[in-house]
Amino acid sequence: MGFGNQTPQTQTTTTVLSPQQQKILDYAMPGIEKFAASVPQRYQGSTVAGFTAPQVAGQNAALTAAGTQTAVANNAADTTNTWLAPEALDVSNRPDVVAQMNANKQNVTDQLLQSTLPQIRSGAEATNNFGSSRRGVAEGLASTGASKALANANASTLTAASQSAIDAQLKALGLAPQTTNNLTTGAVTTSGVGDVQQGMEQALLNEKVGNFNYDQYAPFLQAQDLVSLLSGIPGGSTQTTASTPQKNPITGALGGAATGASLGSAIMPGIGTAVGGGLGALLGFL
């Protein structure tokens, strides 16, 4: 057999606003109700500023220059490969070098035939040695000297031509990066102006979006600020009420029976115990 339990004591806490607090809450409630009754709208439109005209122009100019940059880079690579080849230092077949070597030959020949040999012959005639071996030796030495002079002149020509070509190519290769970068200078300047303009357009757009969102949340924000003032205004109170526990008649009867049985045993042992218990149980329902 089961028996009911005693109902526990409960407490209820109620906050009572002061008149001033209640007035502020009354001001805040319309904004709260309006915010709760509707869904905030999203800004209609893109929130990212697009490319400006200078940016587009700069991008197109950069794309155009990219083709020329590639050509310059390819030419630089071709030049490097050319000068790394074994035959790169052979300049003897270059037209300008060939012409200079022909000029060297003509100068040496002219010097030999028009100056050196006539002087030897004139000297031999003056000393009556025109047909002597001495004259032949002198002319032989003069011819050998002319050949050496021609060889030296040609060597100098080839060396100077090779060094000049190498210097020119190395300078061209060294300037290749600067040359390719210069091709996009105008594009970078134009695009940079566009970047500044886009930054301003984005700032204005952000301002517009921020104002739109503020208008959506303004009633709620105002109500929120008003509600936050309530705790700072004195006069409010908190009331706590407690409920009285309900006495369980069954447990009361059991307790009364036990008490009655004890008294009955003391007065009338035996039968008094049963009678006292019954009377005591009735007291629990009273």
C-alpha cells in the first residue's frame, strides 16, 4: 500500500518596478515588439565596389604589355644561349670585322710596297748593292715584318670586336629586367589611380550599407538602451512569497495512531493499545 507525501514548501520571487522604471519600460516595449514582429531586411545590392575605369584600362594595358614582355624575355634568353655557344666568340666572319681586316691588309701592303721596299732599293742603288744578297735579305725581312704587322693588326681587330660584342650583349642582358618592367610602368600608374578610386567607392558603399542596417535595428537598439537603464534607477523591489506546506492526512493519521497506541498502552495495557491507536488515527484527519 502506498501513501501520499506531504506537499513541499515553494517560493515565488516577483520583481516589482518603481513607477519611474515602469515608465521607461513602457517607452521601450513598442520598439521591442516592432523588432520581434518583423525580420530585418538585408541590403539590396552588392556590398563590394566594382573595378573602376582606370583599373580596367590599366589591366588591359598590362595584358597588352605582357606580350611584349614575353618577347623581350625570349630575346634575352636567345641572346644568352647564343653567347653560351662555343662559336659565339668567332667574329672573323662578321662583315664589319672582315672589312676592318681587309683595311689592315691594305695598309700593311701599301706600307710595304710604297715605303719600305722603295727605301731598301734606293739604299741599295746608292751603295751599288742593287743586286746583292744584302738587298734580298733586307726585302725578305721587310716582307716578314709586314706579315707580322698584318697579323698583329688583325688580332687587335678581332679582339676588340669580340670584347665589344660581349660587352654589348652583357649590357643588354643586364638591362632586360629593367626593360621589361618599364613596359608596365604606365599600366601600374593607371591601375594605381583606379585602386584609390575603388577604395573611396568601397568606403561610400560601406557607409550606405551601415546606414541601412542601422535603420533596421534602430528601434531595437533604442529599446535595448532604455531597458539597460532600469537597473540604475532606484525604487524597484523584489518580493518573495512562500506557500504553506499541505498536511498529508494519511501520514497524519499514521502519526496519530502511533501516538494514540503509546498512550493507550500506558493507560490500559493490551486492549488499550489498539483503542488508543484507533483514536489517534482519527486525530490525523481533524
